[in-house]
Amino acid sequence: MGLVIVGNTAVRIAVLGVIAFYVALVVARTASRRFLIWAIAVAVCTTLVAYKAASSEVTGKATYHNGHGRWFLGTEEVTREGSPTKFRQAINETWAASLFLALISAICFMFYRKLESAEYLS
């Protein structure tokens, strides 16, 4: 709750989104509905990551993960002109993450459909 009170608008929206996701999971009565909620949540994350990749393509600035720092999660800001190799690698990794999340969302949706038809038949 402290992040909602003190944080900026993006943090507030993210925290409220996580709270809404948690409430939806708690309220869902069947396993098929839980998979549907997961599919929707991961689809939203897919959209956000794809937006980040597309906006980085337009602006020419990207976040490159260099593997340094605490827990090897260090990052650095790279530009298309300053470091074209790192920029392209950062963009490709972001698009790959978006595709991976889309695959996870599709798998969750498949489980939702299978469980829903199984619940309907029984």
C-alpha cells in the first residue's frame, strides 16, 4: 500500500493491477477460470513487453542487460548510434521475451479450454 500512496502513476497502476490479478485468482471458483485469468494476465504482460520493444525501435534507445551487478542483473542504456551491436541484441532479447510470454499465454488458454470442456462434460 505504501507504493500506491508514495509511488508515481506507473507504479500505482502496476500495484493496482497486481492486486486485481490476485483478487481475481482468489474469486475464481474453478481451475479453468484460473487458467483464463493467467492467460489474460500474461497477455497483458506480453503487450507491455512488445510495446517496450517497439518504442525502443522508434526512439533508438534500449536497455542492454550486461550481466554485471547484483545477481547478474546489471543494465545499461544503449543507443542505436553509440553501440549498434548491443542495441540490436537488446531489442532482439526484448522481442524474444515478448514471444515467450505470448507462448505462455497461449498455453494457459489451451489449458483453460481443455478444463472448461472437461468440466462441461462432467
